Amino acid sequence: MFSYMRLDVCWLTHLMVYLAVFQLIKRESQSVSSEKQRENGGNMNSKSDHCETVLQETSSSDSNDIKILQDYIHGFVASKVLFTACELGIFEILAESMTPLTSKCVAEHIGASINRTTCLLNACVALKFLEKDCQNEEVCYKNTELSRLYLTKTSCKSMLRTMIHYSNEVFPAFMLLKDCVRQGVPLCRLTSESKGNDCFKHMYRSEESILQFMQFMDSSTFLFGKEESISTFDLSCFKTICDLGGCTGRLAKTCGSLYPESSIIVYDLPKIIQVACEHFTGGDSKISFQQGNFFEDPIPDADLFILSHILHDWDDEMCLKLLKKVYMACNPGGGILIIDAVLNEAEEGPAIIHLQNVVMQMICDGKERTATEFKTLLVTAGFKDIQFSTKGIITNGILARK
């Protein structure tokens, strides 16, 4: 669900402002000290010296702290610059061009102002999404390797749909973060009296929104490192694998390629399976799709169940309900593979997972968990021999046995 990037734009200007403010404070402090000395016969000399010493120390020690604050203050601007460039198709336009393009040419392609387009392109250069290239004494722009790999729709590692989902769904939702914190409910219940985890009703409100959400889930495979989490463990002993909430079947295809002797089942809601079969499946005979609600309907028997980014959508009570159901459907000697983010035990990091946790609290009743919390859920459901892997980029793999 976030990647926060440092933004150095206008830092020198802000630094000059802070230095000017410091000088003003220093002069005012000296002026006040002089006035007090005249009023009190010089009794404030020691206090004035102390105040000046503190200001000098503050000037040197606070510079790094102020820089950090500046990065965070402008963090949302960096995100929106990235999202806007993706939505305008700038990276795609540059990828399709045989040569770097001027800002005028890019502006003509997207039907936008040349000046504003130049400003946006330069911000993308500062953020390392684009590079400048002078041709015939004109400044031109081209994609960096990062943009070519992850921000163009034709790349096999494209995360373009992830960026668009965050821009259209997550970014606007955070305008209501304060209300969600105060009222203690997710966004879906701020303006509704309905109960339960209704965030999926919003995400699945139309066929178009279902497709967009599934495209996001498909492209987020690289963002969260889900495939790395699967390849960590040797799963060759599991001949039947069921991916609960398998969405587009992306992880199922990974399992199929890693373990060609295994049969893979993708289990999800009927409307998800329908869209998956229409837009995402590649006709792999070893992958089958089964419709159902894993809380309400029977789930198939399997040697291994995969729950990728499922448990963080739900509170402990619902997680335990699902895990017990999986345990009962799991064949003897089978297991469960959970792919999810894991907080450290002190819940002080990693920072990116805490930010993801805020997203989860915003949109649903779930949360990110520590290793101990996952162990407690798994042991209570009956599982044992719990192993953790940290090979994923943001996510961890957690393998447990029946």
C-alpha cells in the first residue's frame, strides 16, 4: 500500500528562511537582554549569555531535524507528482518515443500547459523518475531505469495500476484520517450505520471498480515482494495448493511455475473469479478457479493454503475464525503459508509497515501484526512448527504445519 521519498526541492530557499528567522530571533534576544540590563542594572547578563548559547546550539543541531520535517511536509507532494505523471501517461509517452522529448512535445501529447508540464517534468527529475538530456541545444526528458521498469504499463514489472489506485482511492481517503481516528471506525462506516468489514462493498461497487482493484492487486505483487515470499520455502511436498482470496491468480501462476507437479486452486468471490477469468487467466491447465466466500461457504481440501494479504484485512476474531476453518480443511501433514507484513516486537518499525497499518485502519477493521501476534493466532487455530522468512520487500512469509 506507500513508498515515501525524500524531496529536496526548494530546500536551499527554506534554509535561507530559517537562517533569517534565526538571525531575527537572535537580534530580538539581544535587544531584549540589553533592555533588561538597563532596567535591572545588568542582572540579566548571565541569562542573556545562556540564551545566545542555546540559540547557537539550536542552529547547528536542529538542521538535520528540520530537514527531516521538510521531507515529511512535502512527502504528499512527492506522491502526488508521481501519481499525476502516471495518470497523464508521461512515462508511457517517453517510453514509446525513440528519442528524449522536450517539455513542449510532452505537453502537446497530454494536452497541457507547457510551463506547468515543464514544472512537473523537472520535479520528476528531482525525484529520480526522469533524466534530462540536451539535444540540439534543447532540454529533453527521458525515463530513468526505475520508471521504465515499474511505471510503464508494458513492463512485466509494471506497478502503474498501484499508483493509480493510490491516487484515486487511498490519497483522497486520507483527508478523513482525523475523523477515523477520533471516531474509531474505518472510512466505510464514517457516513454509514452498517456494521462489518464493508470496505470491500465499496471496492466492489461496480464492474469497473472491481477490475481496477484487481489490477492494483496484480501490480502490487512487485511492490510487496509477494513472489519472493513464496520462493523462500520449499513447497514441493504440497501437491494441492489453494490460494484463498487469490484474486487474479498471479501468485497461483508463480506457484505453478515453481512447482509444476502441484495442482493450484484459486478461491475467491464469484464476481472476482468472473473478472479474473475474463481479464487475467492465461489458460494454465494446472490452475483451477473456485467461487465462494471463505467465511460462509465450504472451502476445498488442500495440502497447502496460501493467505496473501488476507489476515491484515480483519480483526483477530475473524482471523481466528478463518484460520480454524483452514485447519479443518487442511489435509494431514499439510500447512498454511501466510504472506503479510510483520511489525517488530516493540512495534517501533519498520516505518513503512506502520504507514501501511494506518492505511489498513483507515479502510477496514484489520491491522498489521507482530510475529508474536501471528504465532498466537496460528497456535490457537491448531497449527505448529511456525517458520518466518524475511525475503520479501515489505512482506514476510510465515509457514506453519498442521
